[in-house]
Amino acid sequence: MKNPFKNLSIRAQLMTGVCVSFLLSLVITVCLAALFSRVMRKTGNSFQTNADLDAFLTNIEKTESAMESYMKYRTFESIDRYYHHEAAAENEAERFCRTPSEDEILQKEYVIRMLSLSFFDLSNKAIAARRANNSYDADLYYYKALDCYSFLREEIVSLNMRFFNMNASNYTESKARAQRTIARAIFALIAIFVSSALLLYISIAGVTRPLSEISGVALKVAGRDFDVPLFNSEQKNEIGNICRAFDAMIISIKEYIGAIWEKALKENELREKEIEMRALYTDARLKALQDQIQPHFLFNTLNTGAQLAMIEGADKTCYFLEQVADFLRYNIQHPGSDATIGEELGMLDNYIYIMKTRFGERYQFTKDVDATTLGVKIPNTILQPLVENCIKHGLKDITENGRITIKSLRRDEFIVIEISDNGKGFDPAAKKEILKQAAAGSDGVLISDKGHVSSGLINVISRLQIYFKDESVFDICENSDGGTTFRIKIKADDNV
């Protein structure tokens, strides 16, 4: 097909096709809007006669109600309402047919008008007799007015139903005509749109065809398919310039994309290996920290058991050794795993019994535990090293009245575990260095003025920080009355 716009520039071709299509669409839209407006207007007017007749019936009913109220109670409010609605009903009654007619609808209107005038006359006479205290006339006209109202209401309802049936029939016919008109309009709309689309196709086909080819090649390149032919266009217009630029881009991509893609793959492999190594390192660190339980405790407890076996009876020695066995069994059965606070407190009871056997009444142990915290998960072997630290360092120089308190409570949205003593307190410099080394992942820090390595405490802090992924989970606090408190603070919504 010959393009009639071939001598125009690309911009002129596009603008001509777009403008013509826009004007055609605008004309169609305006015509359809006018058609729908006409249909909606007819539909809205279809049942207006029913609405007017309902309004007239409402005023008649309100007039009768006001008349009854005045006849019974004789109040100013009721007489005021009567005259108000009676006047409105009289005005509306004037629009009905004034003379008899052979037309059924007009005859109905004439009957309604005459019954309305009779009702107004009788009700006015009843009201006037009531105001004049003429009981006989008042009752006579009142009951006649009620009979007339009854006939009037039946006629209004009958006419309203006839109007409804007639309007429904008219509405159905109007709807059918509208549907036929809309069908013709849609057909015309389709024809005009087809013509418009054909015009646009003729005007821009010469422009879009090369662009479509470029788009197809670009999609193949985006799909990593670089085995595409070059355009080698000889056109001197804008499309020819685009094709030549795209050929140059394809050549550059073919030269460099292989090396770039290979480099990206290698970097991705290295990144995945780094992530895997970090995960393995974290797991190994957790297991290594868990295995750092000091072996000298086993020696001390077994030595104490041997001394008891020599000095005391077999029963006490047997019970002591059972406690030691339970304590060791707990550590062996939970290597590197987690436990509940209840399990940790149970193991701590064994440890406290061993310490009481070893040191006698030198230390007093008290517990304050909220039962709702017993099921909370924490790393295992966390509480025992803290109590051991209180005995070895905080209460080292105390020979009597040493006190260690263990608490597990809920405070606001946190679960707080506290282990405190009434010892000599914690050196601020040592506290700062221990928390620093624990955050850095160190296995121990040398406290120069005390000459010992606090590996057990750092072990506990590091495992808690790794387990809960929170550096603020552990803190070392100074008591106001002396001594130190180790505080573990866990968010309740992280572990229920």
C-alpha cells in the first residue's frame, strides 16, 4: 500500500495520524455522551408521575391525621398542621382533570379531584363545628370525612398502580430503543476506530517497522543472545542513524560482554564462599566457646568427694557424688546446644549443693524465680559460670555471711536474669576490658592487677551475644550496697 505521507517528515507523519485519530475519537465520545444523557433523562422522567402522586397522597394522609388529632385533642399544633397540609394538598389537586373523560386515566384523575374537594369540604366543616363546640355536627362531618378519605385513598392507590404499569411499559420500550441505538453506535464506533487504526498504520508503519526490528534485537540481547545480525542500514534519515548506532553497540557488547560476565560469575562464587565460611566460622566459634569449661572444677569436686568418703558415712558421700554426676551429665549431654531457664536452674541447684558441701555455711544462696520464665530458651551452661565467678572473685576474701542471689523475672517487655553477690565489687577497668574482648570474640583477657584470665565470664558473654544477636544482652552492674550483679536482659517477644 502506497503511503500518502511519504513526502512528510517523521514528525509530521506522526502528528497528522495522531490528530486525525484524536478528532475522530472526540466526535464519537461526544455523540455517545449525548445519547447516554438522553437515555438517562428519559429514564429519570419515567416514574415522575408516580412520585407526584405519592407526594399528593402523603399530604392527604397528613391532612387526615392532623384532622383526627384536632378532633380528639383540640390543640393549636394539630390545627396548624391541618391547615398547612390541607393547603398543600389543595394546590396539588388542581393539576388533576377538571371534567369527566372517556379516557380511563383522566377519569380517575377527575374522580380523585372531586373526592379531594369533598374531603376538604367535610373536614373543614368538622373542624369548624369542633371549634364552635357543636358536638353533633362535628361528629357527623368527621365520620363523613373519614369515609370520603377512605374512598379517596383507594382511588389514589389505584391510579398510582395504573401509572406504575404504564411507566414500566414506557420504560421497557425506551430501554429497548436505547439498546438498539447503543448497538448502532457501538458498530459505528468500531468502524471509525478501525478506520482510525488503518490511518495510523499507514502514517507510522514506515517509522515503526525499523524500530520494531531494533526492539526485537534488543530483547534478544537482553536475553543474553548476542548472535544477532547487524542492520547495515543505508538510509540517511533518523532511522538510519539509529540502526548504525545500534550496530556499533552490538559490536562493542560482543567484544566485552564475555569477559564482564565471566568476572561477575567469579565474584558471585567468591561471595557465596565468603558467606558460607562466615556461617561455618560462627558455628565453630559457638562450639569452641562451649567447650571451654574449666577442668579444675572436676578435680576439686572429686577431691572433696574423696575426703567425705574418708571422714563421713557412705550415705552422704553417695548423695554428694550423685549431685556431681548429675552436674557432669548435664554438661556432657548438652554440648553446644541450648536449654531452658528451668533446666539451667536445675543444674545450678546441683552446683550449689556441691559448693555448700565444699564451703559449708560460708555462703548463702537465695532464689527468686518467676515460673512463667522457666520455658525460655538460652544457651546452656550460662548461669553456673556466673555463680562460680561470684564465689571465686567477688566473695574470694569473705569467710562468712557471703550472699549470692539468683533472680529470673519479667520486667515490662523483657525477661531479666540477675546473679548478684555482696562481695568486693567489680573493677571498672576490668569490666570495660571484659565487655570489649567479648564483643571482639576473644577467648580470654588478662587482668593484670589480679593475675588471672577471665575466660569463663568472656565465654558466657560471647555465647549470649552470638545466640541472641544483641551486644546489650549482658551487663555488669555495681550494687548500691556493695557487690556485683550480672544481668541478662532478653526481649520477651524474641523468646517466649
